[in-house]
Amino acid sequence: MRDAAAVPTVVLTAEQARHVQGPVNMMLSTCGPLGRPQVTRGIGCRVSPDQRSISVLVHAAAATRVLEDVRANGRVAVVSTD
């Protein structure tokens, strides 16, 4: 995982927090050690009270490789659309 100090801090606005926790389509994408991309669907999202972090929920069985990549390198891209 990356050093938390090296990751820029972003604070979601109230509108952004409402959006990602609402009825949206979420996709997560990762990249493994050989550069192979993986993608899975997010099924929900929780925003921390300070709006500095989010937890995206996935079906573990459908997201095995994505979860492995996140554990290995901590990098993930999340896209949400309504």
C-alpha cells in the first residue's frame, strides 16, 4: 500500500457525498503487477463523517482480482454516474 502521507487529501462537498451515496452506477478499476486492468461494479458507498474518505462496497466473489490489486498496491479508480 502507498504511504498515506503521499496521497493528496480531497474533501468531498456535501453535494458530492450525497451523489456517491445515492442511487448511482459505480465502477471500480485497478491494475495488477503485470499491468493488466481489472474492473468490477460497486454496489454501494459510504462516506466518512469528515468527507475525506469513501468506502465502496463490492460483491467479493465478483471482485476477487480487483480486491487483490487493491491489497497489493492500494490504487483504485472509481467512477460514478447517475
